[in-house]
Amino acid sequence: MLPPGAVANQFQAFEDRPLYWDAWDVEIYHDDKMWTSDPATSVTILEAGPLRATLEIHRRILHSNYVQRISLAYHQPGLLIDTQIDWRERHILLKVAFPLDILAPTATYEIQWGNVQRPTHRNTSWDWARFETCAQKWVDLSEGGYGVSLLNDCKYGHSIQENVIRLSLLRSPTLPDPEADQGEHRFAYTLWPHAGGWEQSTVAAAYALNDPLIVFDASGLGSRRPAGPAGSPGHNLSFVKCDAPNIVIETIKRAQDGRGVIIRFYESQRRRGPVKLTAGFPLQQVWQTNLLEDDRTALTPDGHSVELFVRPYQVVTLRLIPARTSAGTAPK
């Protein structure tokens, strides 16, 4: 992933003194002064099991000590970097830099329920003004057939120039709060290489980092297990799933008026076409609603499933009304 001789996961501290709004602005001249971390004080093999290997590294940058746990998991291409830092700086912007062996004139940034592309060069005044760009769970640099994404669990400022991705981690303004950001912080990010474009695996990996699986022992369900042979709709423990990999089911909630369940999903890859949504229970009615959950268009369910056509980046809200069981009540 890296050019010859390059250093990745490099902490870079910049002098951060905006002209006007101390806690809100980052100026383009912030990178005139830069400091990097001191050499590691210790490197320890923390884990070396069949599922994961982890290094624990203790370092210091300026006046702040930090610990990083860098992990590789079995059958996972991503390098997970979990960081704990005791932040003790003033007027310092902390970033982490990843120079990549990628040729890409544009970078892709995730936004709410979609993504945008921006140039990686600074050929125009507009490009210069976009030296810091907001994104949510991931950014990506891809060339033909290969790319690298940087995923994060809580940091949203990015700067990508040429082939270097920088993620903004911490600031230390003194106005209006003289103690802003001081103290302990913990955050994680993942360097995620992938074949093809970011569409192949980046979105799912970013969701997995931000919303990890919750493991539940279902052996005690007993008679509450769904009936039917393995592979039948009634045996499916998924509450709801979709057959299209470009569809992200973002929200599942009880309807505000108590009529069924609300499912909200979006198309993530700028594609249009039919999709099939399958519930873990039989459907009596399905309505396409607006964001206020007002019924707009009735859809025709087929047992546990319903089909509809989606447009690129479309956000869809559905009301699923379960069918009555033989006992005369809707499944809970």
C-alpha cells in the first residue's frame, strides 16, 4: 500500500492559530509548522492468537503521551489502529498521515447516506479552499482495479492531497473554552485495502467499525425459534435483509403511530434498479412513506418479501405491517 520509504500512521502536530474563530476555523497556513512523534518508548506483542495479532506501542508527541494497539484479524484485510491519548497541548492541531502508493486524481468522501468526490490536486483557487473536507465513516483513494480506504469511528475532518490521506484527530483551542479537548481521548481508525473500487467492501467495513456485531446466545429461545425447515423464510433469523449489495438498511424502528415497523434504507453506489426486501415475518401490507411516516404509495408484498425500484442515492422509507398469525395476533 505504501510508496518505497514512506512512513504511515505518522502523527503530525501543526501550529493552530486561526485569525478569528479559535474553536471553529482551521487556516490553510496551519501546516507551515509541523512536529512528529518521538521514537517509541516500548513495542509489545499484545496478542498472537489464531484470530488476531496485536502490537502495543507507547509514544509521545510534544507534551502528550499516547498508546496505540495495531491489529490484524484473521481473513480481514484492514489494519485496525486503536488509540488512547492524554492530550495536553494548546493551539495544536493533531493529524495522522497515510501516504499511499495510489494514483488517483479524485478522492471519495462519505457523506450522510451517500458520498461525494473531490480532486486531490490544488490546481484552482476552489481546490485550495478545500484543504480540509468533512466526511463521515470513510474516505477512499482508488485507481483502476485497486484502492485503499481510511475508516474511522468518530473523526470527521480530512485532508487529501495527491496520494496522502490525513485524518484530523484533535485540536486544542482556548476560546471560548480554555480547557477544550484536554485530557483522555480514545478513537480508532482502519486502513482498508481493497480490490476494485470502494464499492466492493468499504461501506460494509466502515459500518462494522462503527457498529460492531452484538453476539447473542440463541440456544435458550426454545419454542420461540422461527418454525420451518432450514432455508425457509420462517427459519430466517434476519429481521430484514436485502438482495442488493448497494442497499444499506440504515434504520429499523417501531412506527410512530404504532402501525407496524419502519425500515429506512438508501442506495449507496449511484445505481438504479429493482431490489427485493425480505422480512423475518409474513407481511400483510407495505407502504412507502415520507420521512414523517405518512403513507404515500402502497406496495404489494409476496409472503415475506416486497420488491421495488430505487434510483441512485435514493432514500426510501417503508412501513411493514406484519400479517396476522393463526392465533389472530401479529408476531412480536
